[in-house]
Amino acid sequence: MKSQLLPEGFRDSLPELAAKEYKINSIFIELMSKNGYSIVRPPLIEFESSLFFLTNENENENSFRILDPLSQKMMGIRSDITLQIARLSCGALANSPRPLRLCYSGDIFKVKNNSLNLSRQITQVGSEIMGIEQNLCEKELINLIIEILAKLKIKNFFLSFTMPTLIDAICKDFKLSKKDLEFIKERFRNKNIYGIKKISRTLENVVAVLQSSVGSFSENIKNLKTFKFPKFTQIEINNFIIIMKKIIKVFPKLGIFIDPLEIDESQYHSGIAFKVFSKNLKELFSGGNYKVFNENCIGFSGFLENLVKESNIKTNIGSKIFVPIDSEIDIKSKKKNGYIIVRAIKKLTSKEIRINAKLHCCDYYLYNNKIIKVE
Amino acid sequence: MKKIIMAVPKGRILDELVPLLKKSKIIPEADFFDKKSRKLMFSTNNNDLSIIRVRAFDVATFVAFGAAHIGVAGDDVLTEFGYEEIYDVLDLKIGKCRLSIAKTIEKKKNNIGSQGHIMVATKYKNTVTNYFANKGIRAECIKLNGAVELAPRLGICSTIVDLVSTGRTIKENNLEECDVLLNITSKLIINKIAYKLMNEKITRILNKFKKTLNG
């Protein structure tokens, strides 16, 4: 047969990988459910108008479209489940008591993923709390992240906090034109202050201080505290320091980093946003505060593929045993003892049983009701 | 935390980079200067820093994937790959050249703008496609990894896009430079996540370069 190639960015998860994916997914959902997060399952496809109701240009441009032959309307395939949760919280679940805790797991599709991850179909897992008082739920989320990473046996991880609305404050303070704002954003994206002097000398100083405050929070807080920022920027910085101090107090041993100038590419965060990285510099989760109309929310999500790569959990659930076709009675007791049963499909001689057990990577085989180790 | 790994390009840029490294008091081990050495990773006088020597086109990739934490790459490579995972923090002011369009002298008379479609021999497929797309022209690139200037002469196509520094190769192959896509210098680039998590060590190296450049 001619080999059938999948489209670029799509792949099959074969047995071992699929088992690990399924297990990690189950661990995540179980942990969230136990912590009072109700699971929801929004659909893969919605009409464009509802899928992009929070108008996020990035997601909008990066989503697959199909035409609904029934309604003749354009539909979009989701590329971020968080937006669907936001739609639910102010729609079907608008009258549910607050805070509303929801969790989810499902596939998303992107027209183009980033250059490090070429997959176009990715599984997103996440949790959101809708209707919160501001700045009070970071602790709950960080605790959940610690718990889930421990269960997934991902040791040594780091949290990096950013201020997604700082750029707006700077824009207000320096009354930046649209052109200058785009220029500044580009500079922030590259951590490069070149050319900012032309707009304003004070702005250059402000950016230089913020830029030199990237890294471990405890080492950089002094920098932020002592510099006198302009009015709106100062308000943002003060809020950030208050939240960060609270977090450090509760989690003194966690590796906590800050990056005040990071641009929030998801475009919907307010307050603080954060990312969780593994020691191999891979992103595990990202999250933060956001608003759905007037309601304050906070949440985090991650891609199953990244968790699978970094997780050290084992997927084998017991020793495999090869069982001849007529040993039905014995199977029940073996299953109880935690064996994984591999059944023969026809009558086999003792030699054939031995060969087949080896072929199917079994640890044992059953012969005359005796368990025999595969040599 | 781990050692910092710096990716540097082989070839022309390296010759200009070595004096800069020395002035910045970053001294690689002796093997680094031995062109016959098969070693790919080198220690330096700084215990926290190792250097890898890779092709200029691969520096950005090594840094984007976090295999190297910092690197030296030209604007041509950064534009071609457009990695979002990289900060381009400092202009090292070395490796100056330009990415230019060159055409056979007869073809130059025909204005590019009057065509809707063009064939270009180049190593920079993405950069070229985007450049012409902005002008409303569909460019079809023939990927060549070297001796691009031969393409028009041997009849592959009449337009090329390649690096130009003195312009001699272009002239000697009966071509004329007609437009500059990009003015290029080499930049110090940093992996975004490494910049957060290993900031102290990286800033120390960054400051060494800054000090040298500012005299």
C-alpha cells in the first residue's frame, strides 16, 4: 500500500504515547474535580460570531474556518478554549453562583503554531475561576499548579510573572501616538531600548529600569521599589509589588521570576499574567487575570503535549501475562492481581505459547494453570 | 543553574567576532581557533560560559529552541526565520553587509513593478517572498545555498537575492544591484525563557559586550 501521509502539523498518537496522554489528562481532570472545578465540554466548532466574541485578533487569524451547509454561515474551529469558557460564564452559566470554578480538556486547532511546536492540533487543559474579588485567587491557582506538577512528576519548575497592562499605563503617561506605541512594543518584544531616546529621554530611563528588572523577584524588587515612575506606571508597579509580595510570602521556596516588560500576546489579560516553565526551559502552563465584561476572572491552561514531554510518570499498570485460549477461569483472578491480560486467539502448543508471549512483550505466560516467567 | 551556552557562527562573522570576544574578556580555549579541530563545543575562561560553533543559518535555531541560551546572528538570519522565541538585544556592529536584489543588466531595464510574478534564486525564501508580496508580486524562489550569482549567468533565472558586502562578486558576474531588502549587522540574541530564568548570568555577559561596544 502507498503510505498515507498526514497533513503538516497533524499526527497519530501511537500506543505508548497515547497511554501517557490519556493518563496525564485523567490526572489533571481528576485533581481539578476534587478541588471543586466542574468539568465542561464546549464544542469544537462554533459560529464565528460567538467564537470570537471577545475579539482577539491573534486567535481570529489563527483559526480554521468551515462553512455550515445548513445555515450557510461561516463557522470557526476553536483555537483557545478559554474564550469558550468566557462565553459560557456570561451566557448559559451567567446565573450560576459565583465564584464559578470550571475546568476543561479538549483539542484545539491552529492554522499555524509557533516555530518550536509545529503541531496544528493540540490538546488544551485548563481551569478558570469566574467572578472573583481582585487579587485573591493567585494562591489557589499556584497551589493547584504545584499539586498537578507533583502528580505528573515534573520536578524543578519556575514561575515567571508579568504585567500585561503596564504598556497601557506607559502609553498614558507619555501620551504615545499609535506609531510610537507600535515602535515601543517592538522594542519591548526584543528587550532592546535602542531608539527610544528619540521619543523621550525619561521614557528611555523608565524602560531601562524595567528592562534591568528581569529575573529573580527577590533580587529585582529593590530596583522597582526605589525608582520613581510616572503616575500611571507607578500605580501598576505598586499593585504588582503588593501581589508579588503576597505570593512570595506564601511560597518562599518556589523559583519566582518577574519580567515587567513582556508583551501579552494573548491580548486578553489584565492585572497579572504568569507562565510556568520546566527546568528544560519548556512552557508548561500560562495564565492570569482577565475580564469578561465586568466580571473579574483568573485561570490557567497548558498544552498536554508539553506536559507529556516533561512528565516522568510511568504508564505501565502491571506485568503483562500471555494467556492461552481455554484458560477463562483463571483470567479473573489474574486481573485482580493486577496483571495485564494478553489473550491468545487460537489453540497453541506450549512452544507457540512461549514464542507468542515473547512476541507480545509479556513478562509471564500461563501454562497448565501455572504462571511461568518469560525467559 | 546550568552553564550558559553561546552559539557563534562559523566563517566571515567569526573573524570579526573573535576580537570583540577578546576585548570583552571572553577567551575561548585554544581548540576554538584551530580550524582543523573537530570539536563543536568549547570552554572559555569563564566557568559559566561555553561556546558552540555552528553554521550562521543555524545560530537562530539553536537559540530559539533553547539548546543555546545566547548567540550571534545577522539580521538576514533573524528576518528569514522570524523566531518569536528570541530577543534581539544588542547590535554588535560587526558583519556589516546588505541583502540585495541583483539582476542581469538587460533585465534591469524592465521594471520589477510591472510584473505580477517573478522567479528569484536565493537562500532567503521567506524574506524574499514577503518582500515581493508587499509589492503585490508573487515571487517563486529557487533555493540555492551558495554561488547564487551563477544562476542568472547559466540561465536558471534572471533575478537573485543575496548578501552583498563590496559588490564585487555581483559585478564580476555581469549583474547589477537594483534594490536593498535589508541592511545587516550581527546582533546578540537571547532565548526568551533563558533570559528570565538565567538573567543574572546572561546580563553579566551582555554587559561585557555593552562595555566593549561603548568603549
